[in-house]
Amino acid sequence: MRQEYQVKAGQEQRIDRYLTEVCDGLSRSYLQKLLKAGEVFVNDAAVKANYKTSAGDRIALELPEPEEAEITAREMPLDIVYEDEDVILINKPKGMVVHPAAGHMDDTLVNGLMAHCQGQLSGINGVMRPGIVHRIDRDTTGLLIVCKNDTAHASIAEQLKEHTITRRYQAIVCGVLKENEGTVDAPIGRHPADRKKMCAYAKNGRRAVTHYKVLERFARYTYVECRLETGRTHQIRVHMASIHHPVLGDTVYGPEKCPFDLEGQTLHAGVLGFKHPRTGEYMEFCAPLPEYFSSLLEKLRKIN
């Protein structure tokens, strides 16, 4: 499979960095392997990672045809909030990965869905992500919508694109917010130094908007609700950290040490609303706070 690009004025840089910016879905390490294998060509000549691009360069990548992975259907308990012939809503627990990836090939939500739905899931996002239209992080809990057919998938994806889906999260953030509500409007993109992280105001970042309001204040923390207008990777975590109020327990974007015994960030997808892909009826669902979250709130109230 061949992918082609042309370098524009102002994009001149090392080819490995250029490709990392323009190749969506391909990791930097994978691109390095292609360069080392001689599968990257500039003006029909193979080049190495240190090649400096020039405006007008024609770049071609020869990608090996992807091998279809066999996803194992695995019976597991699923907290099903709603289900019909088109969609299924899951209240995802903390620690569960949404779809198979390195290190998690048979213990993900998708593995459980394959068993529950007997393979009847949309195929638009490929064999590794059947039914998946949007994701929430492994250590984020709460509501996730999964589509059983391509028609439903296309409808929900369009609603996500048009920002008409309601998504409200509860979070505990570090520090005490002074204002009762606010908006973070800051583009999000890959961190320039750490490709596993995202950052606000990134070069070539995509527009991202998070609205937040205070639900309760404590001595050193604030309980907030965040409403997503857009849905970028790690959006709430990145945006709250960008205004110096990282999500409690988030060791990626916040302090490495946490005074509480937590597994990842205190973030819960509590409300999800959408127009049903078949009927057009608006439906809204709520998932209660997980036990660890509500217990932590009680603890914070006692020490307030």
C-alpha cells in the first residue's frame, strides 16, 4: 500500500519529523522502521531518517498490507446501561482497555462485546475496533456508546463530528478553582518531546473546547463537571492541566505523587446523550459515580 505526500514551503525539516506530523495513525517508531528498511522514497530515491526535506519534495511510503488480527470473543461481565438492535451503552469500569492493542489483546471491552453481541458490531473502524465510535481512557470510568451496524456507526460518528452529542464528565481536580465556571478553548496535538502525551497549544493541534463548572470546593481540591464540545485524545486531562488544575490521580499530566491510593485519574463519563440512529429520538443516560470516586468525595468533605 502506497502513501504519497508533497512537502510545502515552511515544512522543511528532517524527514522522520515531517512524517510524524503528516502521517495520521502511524507511530514515530513505526515510521523509523520504514525508513531503516528503505521503504520511504523522496523523488523516487530511498532515504534515511536524517534526510532534510525541501519544498516540493515528493515523498512516498510503501506500507506492507496489514494482517488481519483474530479478535478473541471472551465472556466477561459487562455493565450494560441500554441495548437495542442498533446500539449498546456500556458503563466501563476503571482499568478496562476499550479495544485490543499491544499488551491487551484478549481482555478488552471489545473482546467482551464480541462475545455478548456474537460478532454483530459495525466494521467501519476496522477489525481491531469493531463497533467503537469513540473511546475513553483505561482509567476513566463511565458511559461509552458502541454501534452494532454500519448505519448506526455513521449516524453517531456524524453527531460526534457536529458536536451534537452530550458528554458530561465528573472530575476532581487539584487546587481550588476561583471562578464557578469557565471554558478552555485550546488546540490539542501531540507533545513535541513525548509522543505518548498530548499537549495544549500544540503546533498543528486540532481545535478543542471544554466547558467546566464547579460542583463543590474542598481545602485543596475542586469537584467539577466538564462538558465536552469536541472530543480530542485526553482532552479534559490536558485542558485542566493547562489551566494549572490537573485531574487528581493523573500522573501523566499532573503531579507524579498522589496523597490518595488511586489507580489513575479521578474522571467519570457520567452523562451521554444522542439522537437514536434509527428513530431520531434524543436519548440521554446517566451512570452513577463509581464507589472509589464517591468514597473519595466523602473523605475530602471530612477533611475540608
